[in-house]
Amino acid sequence: MQCQESKKILDAYVDNEVDVVQSAAFEEHLAGCPECAQTLESRRSLKDAMQNADLRYAAPPELVKSVRQQLRLPEEKSAVPKWNWNWFKSAAWGFAAATAMFALVAISLVWHFYTQQDQKMAALVVDGHVRSMQANHLVDVPSSDQHTVKPWFQGRVSFSPKLADFKDKGFPLEGGRLDYVDNKTAAAVVYKRNQHIINVFEYPGSGSSGIAEFQQRGYNVLHWTRDGMQFWVVSDLNESELRQFGELLRE
Amino acid sequence: MDHQQKLEKFERVVLRHMDSAFNLARWFTRNQDDAKDLAQEAFLRAFKAFDRFEGEDGRVWLLTIVRNLYYTSVSHKPQEQTEFDEQIHSAEEFSSSPEVLLLRGAEAQAVRQAIEELPSEFRGPLILRELEGLSYKEIGAIMDVPLGTVMSRLARARDYLKRKLIASGQKTGHEKDGKNAVSGK
């Protein structure tokens, strides 16, 4: 290969555009020609200078935007932070909604459970109330004297039932008896309001609650928990008078 | 292919070469605003013609549109005479600095200016080769010239750049020497 020929393929050589045969011939010529070797070296230096000069222009953002707008393409997906944030926000909202939903379901389940329990207990104490009047077994200790009734329970139950004569309030004490509520031994204290019988079932239980009212088979039922005792009050007396009695007993 | 599919394919095959299209347009026009207009027009043309596009190389296809648009616009008629001043007066033969060192030390601004001085027929292949890394075949397709022409234009463009950069390197070198001489007094 001569210098003239070598100079012709010099650029193709530095651009890796010559085949193996040409390449070998060119290199062979270079080995014996300092002038062509020097030219090759300066070509490579020029390429380096171009690479180092950082000559490439990047598309300006406004061009990207206007092209996308003209083609009616959405904003570039590479707008990462906003998109990410939105995703995060929606995920957070989703999570919050799911949590709230779960809490709601849990609360209503628990509520439903307790309400059912209370309704079930109310039914049991109504049973007890009805039974006490059917079997002519209203009281074991017939007395209007709280100092007679209260000691009677000693040794029969493991607690001292709360009772008092409310004769002056129109709820005279009739007496007491032993009964069972939900397989637990309970003190049943009987009061009267005119011709209406009121049964108060007392037995130990934890917690503390206000008066809850139930209706079961035409009877009114009150329930509360206080000082480690459960109170169930059952009567065919009207709601407001029974509530009045309940308030008296709670005091 | 419905409109949505066309958009998606266009984005995947053509639109991702936005930088390449703008870079070529910028070097052709040597002006930021003209380059934006040229590139934008090229994308709209490309989208209209996209139904006829076959193959996968969206970049060569897009750059061909950029080149065609540039030369069909009134102000950039393809120059029939591709001659330019290849006889730059340099003190090459008297220089003590090896040309390799001068080229390597060329400043970015000088390189940029020297390329801009080239006629577009020479500038195009050089940009496509050095900045886009395209093959001679691809450059030939974009510039619509045979392979041999690509090679000879690259050679002449580089010869010009070399002399230009050596000359400007010697000039700045002499200026520095002069300043040193003054401050040395």
C-alpha cells in the first residue's frame, strides 16, 4: 500500500469502517511510514478533541413539551417526582380508607356481638322474671324490711346485694330469693309499683356502665354494671317509671 | 393501527430520538430557535408519514426527515459548490509544538466554531459520525450520498478542522507567550 492509498482510507480506518483485509494492509504500511503514522495520530487527537468539547446539543424542554402537545401526547412519564408523589398519596389514601373500613367493620362486629350478648341476657332475665311469678315462688324471704332481707342472703350468695326499701318513693320492697342468670347464682330482689312486680337480679361482674334499656316480649329491662356488680331490672312497668326506679337503685 | 396505537409506537420508535433530531437541526441551522422550529416540523412530518414507516430504526428515518427539511427550506438551498477554504495559512512547518499536542489542547469553543465554519454538506456527516456515532451507510442514507462521498467528505472536514485548530492553537499559544513576556518585564 502506498501513501496516497493509505490517506484515502485513513478516515475509514479511524472510524472502524474498513474490512479486515484493508485494515491489515493499512497497518502494514503504517509500520514503515512515520508520516502516515503521524497523520493517524493527529486524526485520533482530533476525534478526542471533538469528544472532549461536549458538542452535542440536547433538546430543550420547551421543544419536548410543544412536540408532545402538538401530537396530543400526555406529559412525559419521566416527570417522576410528581407522579411518584401522586401514587404515594393515592396509596396512602387507599391504605387509610382500608384501615377505616376495617375499623368500622371491627367496631360494628364487636358492637353487634355485645348487643347480641345483652339481648340474650335480657331474654334470660325476662325468663327468670316470668318464672318467678308463674311458680308462685316470687320470694324466699317475704319482707319489706331491708334489715331482714339483706342478712338472709348471707351464706347463700358470695356477695352482699344492694337493696333498700323505696316505699316512700312508691317502690316498696317485697322480699328476696335465690335465682340463676346465665348459670350464675344471682340475688333476686323484688319490689312493687302499684300492682306491678319488679325483679332485680344482682350478681358479680366486672366493668362499669350506664343504664341500658331493652324490650323483651312486652317487658322492660334495664341493665348496668357498677362496683363489680351486674344489675338487671325486669318489669311490666312502663319505661319511664322503671327508669325512675333504676335511678333510685343506682344512687 | 388505531390512533392510540400509532401514538404509542411513534413515542417508542421515533420520539425518543428527540435529542438526536435537535442536535442535527442545531448543527445544521447553527441557531437555537431555528433548530427548535426545524426539529418540531420534522416530528410533525414524521408523525404524518409514520404509517408508511417500515423497520425499527426510527433514528435514521427521523434524521433523514430533518436533513430533507433543512435543504428544502428556502434559505438553505443545497450548495452545489462544496468547495471551501482548505488552504488555511498556518505556521505548521515552523511550529515547535507537535500538532498532536495542539489538537488535544484545543478549546471547546474553538472546536465548535471551526465545525460551524464548515459547509453543511461537510458539517452533517461529521456531526452524524462523531456525535451520533452512525455508520457510513447510515450517514449516506441520511445525507443522500454514496458511501465514498461520506468518506471523502469526512476526510476533508477533518483536514479542515485540523488546520484550523492548529492555527488557532498557535495563535493562543503566541498570545500567552506575549502576555508572559509583558508580565516578565
